[in-house]
Amino acid sequence: MALSPQMMRKVLFAFAGGVAMGITSAPLEAWYLAWVAIIPLWLIVITPANSGKINAAQTGLSFWQRVKSFGDRHKLALFCAGAWGLGYQGLTLFWITGIHPMTWMGVPWFWSLCIAAICWLIITFWGICIPFFWAVGMLIFQDISATRNSGLAYRCNRVLFGSALWCIAEYFLSQSDLFWHFLAFSQSPHNLFLLQLTRLSGFTTVTLILVVINGLFSEAIHSFFQQRKKVFSISVLLSLSLVIFGAAHLWGWYLFGNTELVTDRAAKIGIIQGNIPNEIKLYENGTSRAIANYTKGYRDLAAQDVDLIITPETALPFRIEQILAGTELSRAMRQEKIPVILGAFGSEGKNFTNSLFTISAQTEVISRFNKQQLVPLGEYIPFEAIFGKFIDRLSPLDAHLVRGQNPPTIMTPIGKAIAAICYESAYPEHFRRQTAAGGEYIIVASNDAHYSPTMPAQHQALDVMQAIANDRWTIRASNTGLSSVITPNGTAIWTSQLNQYITYATNIYLKQTKTTYVLLGNWLVSICILIVLTLGIYWYKK
């Protein structure tokens, strides 16, 4: 559509709001902007060009005619929602372009650039669905309600409806394979007080608070410009926002200070960050370096009398049978007799699994965890029957990676572990399910060397949130960093530097507590659905 200067200003205003939300995460981590970043989009959506009740002529239209009419009346607001999403998702997810260049995989430089750009566009436009569907829902709400009713009750209803709607859209999109972050992610790892509230209903709890505050600010601003004499309404809206903001942080401060960090079940763990660049990882010089580094790290940590050693995702890029058959590392295991969680490939028929193997002091595999949330295009091809002939995986492996089967938790010599490999950090239910089944501490093994330095920082932020929501000590072992140890209240007591070989040993404490979120799941989404339906029906009938 052709945009007038006035319309272009609105689009840029929305885009700027999205950019503000985008810089709340790494590398800039301006987390405080999340409290105002939705305001531009909210203001544009609640003041559409052609708002108002659906008139009598429109009620006689067919479904598709109504859809077209809706799009025509609200195209600017919908376009602005897309612009906001582009600013937010495009900036937050720009790290994926770090996969370029892939010349080490035999991909020509130009085609590598094209692949990186296409991957970025796909995940960015998928993320845009959240603000777009939210805008559609808000505009429908205004079409079926008395949109010219600008009273305080209506504004509060709209804030409640819009906040619940955002949480619903975000939750359902988070069930897909292309999801990376909730809005709550903007507060990690800095605003630890607020993040304590994830123990109530997961990440949605923080998302809801953020959207409510943005909505109340937006309605207060809108009320000021529409009804300058409505001092009472503006005062109530601003007061509500400040009360909710303060109460949430005060409650979080209490939870942060009262989290049990030390129990009577201590274990000394060791982490090896092997630092094997992806460019050489699967070739002879890389595999030789991996065996040397992880053998040295194993022996160094064994000398510190640790109870368990943890390695990153595919620390040794071989099948586990090959590793145990006769590598230098297996000989070190037989001599030192320290259990290890080893990242390697497992066999599943003719295919591979990306797995973590628990190897006992007797050098026997006593448990195995297979990665469930595979990376689209990198580890599997979505709709392979359709696209498999045209799209090659962004992986030099000759066989396909598959998910495999897993037990409820992973048995290790020190206790039951909640295990995750790389991309699974983005999926809260993956952790909650294992915690509910009795998991006592979290292991996250990753290899973030594919991407730009921004990605490891974002990955760390996700694991901080998982540690808090599940109330568990968390050990991150990453190939090139960031490796870390995180307490149940989200404090990182140690974090490695990027691109360096390092080992680290410390005590962690096993826990069996279960938060409300672990026990009940993301119950807040059900409440949000009820709110949207109730308010929608109420204002439609009214």
C-alpha cells in the first residue's frame, strides 16, 4: 500500500518500539526499555484509522468479505504490528547470521550468505506472528465493543484483554520448532527480582506483568491526548502501573532472598570447556584436538577429586562406541574412575542422535539423554518429504539426526538430572516436565560456536530463567562458551570467557522442592484464555 508521510511516521514509530524491545537482550541488554517498548504499538492499535462498531451493511457480508473489509479498515495498524515485530525479532535474532561463512562445510561464500539471510528471515517473520495476531485480536475487540467509550472501566478492560491476548499468542507460538524467546527474556539476566515470579506460572508470569505495565502507560498517554480534563482516569492508570510494578518487584525481592541455595546433598562437579572451533571440529585436526583437550581436562578435574565431570554438546564428535573402544579419553576414564557426562553421537538405526551419555566409574554407560528439540534446517529438515530434495541440512553429517527416546529423568551417580542440549533451553516445558518427575539439578550442554558472540549470552539468559522457574542449580557446559554455574535464584557464581579452553570445579546442591509452576504448569495461560473469552463476549453483547 502507498504510505503518506503521516502513515510512514506511524510505521517508523512502531518500528522504533520494536527496536527498543530488541536491544533489551544481548549484546546491549538495555532490559529497562521493555517497560515502555510496547507503548508505540499499543497507541497505534487503539487509534486505528477507521475504528468503530461494525455497521449494519457489514453484517450482511460473507466471511471472506468481512475479512477483506477488516483488512482494509485496519491495514495501517496491522502494517505497524509487522514493523514492530520486525524491529524486535529481527534485531534479537540477528545472531543467526553468524553461521556465515560456511565455507568450511564446502558451501560457496555467496550461497552461504544467502542461506544465512534466508534463515534470519524465516525465524524473524515467524516471530512477527506474535504482535501481528495480537493486533488482529485487539482490533476485533474494538470492532465488537464500544470503541468510542473512553471511560476508565473500558480502558482497564482493554489492558486486561490485550495483556491476556499477548500471553496466549506467545504461548501457542512457543510450541513450534522455530521459537526462541518469551517477552520475559528481556529481563534476563539482570532483573533477577522480577524473574523470581516465573516460579508461579513460568515465563508467562513476567510477560503478563510487562504487557500490563506497557498497556496502562499507553492508556494513560492516550487518555491525556484524547481527554485532557480526565485527570482522575490518568492518575488511576498511572497509579495502577506503579503499584503493580512495585508489588511485583517487592515480591520477587522476597523470593530472591529466601531461596534455599544450600541443602544437605552437596556434590562437587567439574566442567570442561574444550574450545574446539566448528570450522575444524569434524575434521582430523579438530577431532585430535578435542580428544587431547577433553582428556587433559578430565585428568585435571579428576585430580581435584570431583564427583562428576560434565562436557558440552558433542564434545567428541564420534559414536559413543568408538569413544569407549580405544580413545585416549577412555583410557583416562579407566585409570581415574571419575564418572562423566559425555556429549557424543548415539545410534538410532541408520541415523544419529545428539546425546549425553552418563559413564560410570567402571566406564559403563548407565544412562543416555537424546536431544528432542532439533534445530530446524541445521539438524533436520521440516516437511522433509516435500523439501528434502531441494534443501540440504546445514550440517556436514552424512546421516540424519533423529530425536530418539528418553526416560523421565537422567540417572547420574550424584542424583537425578534434568538434561537439555543447546536449543532446548528455549522450551520451558522441557525442563518443567523433568523437574516434576524428580530431577534434582539441571545440566545444559551446548555448542554455540556456530553463531555470533551474541548468541551465547542470550543462551545463558535463557538458562538463568530455567534455573529460577524450576528452583534448581544449573550447570552449563559449552564448547566455546559461555559455560557457567547458576544458583536456583538465578545468580551466576561463575561464567567462562568465550573462545578459551578452561576447566572449573565447584560444589552444587541437589534439591527436590517443586515450585507452583512445576506442580501446575503454565496455568496462567488458561486464565488468560478465560479473560479473553469473557471480555470478548461481554463487550460484544453490550
